[in-house]
Amino acid sequence: MTALDETHDPVRRCWVPGADGHAEFPIQNLPMGVFSVDGDDPRGGIAIGDRILDLKALAASGLLIGEAQAACEAASGPALNGWLALPPGERSGLRRHVSDLLWSEGVLRPQAEEIAGDLLVDASRATMHMPAIVGDYTDFYAGIRHAENVGALFRPDNPLLPNYKHVPIGYHGRASSIRVSGTDVRRPNGQVKGPDDAVPRFGPCARLDYETELAIWVGPGNALGEPIPIGHAASHIAGYGLLNDWSARDIQAWEYQPLGPFLAKNFATTVSPWIVTADALLPFRTERPARPAGDPAPLAYLDGEEDRAAGGLSIDIEVFLSTPAMREKGLAPVRLAGCTTRDLYWTPAQMLAHHTSGGCDLRPGDLLGSGTISGADASSFGSLLEITAGGRNPVSLPGEETRTFLQDGDEIVMRARASRPGAVPIGFGECRAVVLPAPEMGR
Ligand code: MN
């Protein structure tokens, strides 16, 4: 595991106005994304305060040399897959050079500040795009309390299936329908059959839900047939984001047996636009959460010294809802819940090592979802299915509205923050989308 360096130094200041003390993007963060302005070409950028450092402009500036210049060029196109493919040391090198460039006391400050008009864009003017082309997307199920809560709704006597504590459960999701934050999500039509229905019917999903997840962005990856050992897994994770795994619960309940989720999940997945790098999150790594007494130890291929010591992450995620009526009245979004990645049963490295353990190849830009993250009670549950106990306990909203599941026009916003004493807190940006009505059914 790489050590903390000057880029994490809590006293490091930045010459970009508003960056110091910024709630999400101080100089200690430097997340990577893809943006455009006024319909021009999408290119890589780094969030700094309320600005975006244009990596295409930086690559053309002559301010970088050698490996850092090459890494900047790899990140200056319309998708960050080339940057994700770089060895971790080269990605870290670009981060160190950019940090120095933006540092108040950096030697290149005068040259950088002189062309700040070319290098920096107001984030409010930018349109964010998908940070990478996602070739494959896999959704895990590592939130054990979510697994218990959902299991209890379906199997009150036997909530957690016997494999759960031995094998990281996941399924192969759909990459084509992943969209960046801000893209509307259309309610799906699908086949549903209620418990009292004699036959299924086809129509709009009536139990539309969100799932609060951590996005894990794959770096270099592996060749087919060559598993990534747990000890190397962390170096294949380039960064993290937020992921909303939209879920049609009524469609899911009818279709999921015996092969698992299909159309209930494949109509949309929303990700936040910024890849918060594994480097930026180093101060917020924790020991792998201890397993309760009596739980099985992970098998050797899922157990490593480094993962035990620092495989965990401490990230707090919050979920907000606003309805059309709330927005009309100028009411602020209501906070539905807050959860933490400390409640994941499997670490990202364990998920990645497991994914490749049978020989499956991961490629730069592949995306893993952690699975819905839930805590001990309803204030920390990661989905409406859990918060409302399967729709039995509606959520009260300002203006005398209630919700069991999402209605058309509802907007879900996820935000996240990593903090700990002695480190500058960093944020993730937003993972946001509005639900649109289901399409008219053609014949
Ligand atoms: Mn999920």
C-alpha cells in the first residue's frame, strides 16, 4: 500500500480561489472526471474547489514533463480509460504534479497562475459526462445488513443464506444503461405478478426504488485466466464514486428466481461523475471491519495482511429525496438516510480478488457496485424497500406527502464524504436523477 505523501498534507494550501476549506474538492482530493463546456469536446478534468482543471489544456501547456505529461495526455480525451489503465505509480505521479502545480507555494505557481484562464473552468458552466466507457459492470451484495433486511422480507426465518459469509455474492449487471448523475431515469414497464394475481400482467413498475452503493472503478485489470491475488487487488482499484442501482421491486420479485436480477435492474444505473482516487482516500482507509465472533474466517484467497490492516474504507453516504410538490413549494430535499462503508462485510479488494479468482478478466473502466449499504436501523437503510419495510411503513414528507416507493418526478440525490481527525475531509460530488413516467406501451 502506498504511503501518505505531501498531497495529503492537511496544511497544504491552494492558490485557486475558494479551494481551501471547500467542502468537497480541496487540494487534498483532486478527483478525476470528464466534462465539456457549451457543447465543446468532452475531456478529462480534475475538480478543484468550484473549478475544473482542464487536463487537455494542461497537456498542451508545457507545464508537465515525462511520465506526468504522458499520464495527463492519457486523461485528456473524452473517457478516462487510458488513464485508468496506467500503473498506479503513474496515476499517483500525475496527482503529485497537479497538487504541486495548484499548491500556493509550488515552484510552478507563477507559470500556472499566468495561464489560469486557460487551465481552469467554472464548474457551474460545465456539463459532466461518464468518466469512462464501462465495458462491464458487476453488482455485489456486500452490505450484510441490507442482505439481512431484504432476506427477512422474503424469508423471515432464514434471512441470510448459508453462503453469504463465505463467498462475496454478486451478479453481472448491465453496462449499456449506466448514466452519469443528472440524467433522468425512465420508470420501466415490466412483467409483474402480485401474490393475489392469478396471472402476471405487463405495465409500469409500481415499486420503484433506489439502492445506495459505492462505485469501484477498476484500473489496469488482468489477462483472461490470470487472477489478481488479494495482495495485489488494491493496486487494481483506481478510485471510487457513488452508484444508484435503481431497482423495480415488483418486477424483481416475480423474475428473480432462479437466476437473479434481470429487467428489474437493467433499465438504469446512475453514477456520480467524479472518480475519487484511491490515492485521495488513503487517509480514510481503516482496518478490515472485524467479523462478529462465530463468523467464518475468509478463505485464504480472500485474506491478506494488507487487506486486514487497511482494506476497509470510512465513507459516509447520505440520500435525499425531493418530490415535484416539494420543489414547487421551494422546500429543501428531505434526508432519507445516512449509511457508511464501514458496514460492508467484504472489502473492495476482496470483491475484486474474488471476481478474478476463477480467471475472469477485468478491464480498465470496468465498474463494480458494492451492493446496497445499510446500517443498524431505518435511519441508515440504503433503500426504500428497507426503510418502509416492504412498503408497509410509508415515509412522511414535508407538505403532508408520503412515499412508500418512488413516484414520477421524484428526485434522488446521494452525497458522500470521507473525514477523520487530522485529515482534510473530502467529498464525492452528487449522484442525482429524476424519475420520469414509464413509456407508453407500444403494440
Ligand atoms: Mn444493487
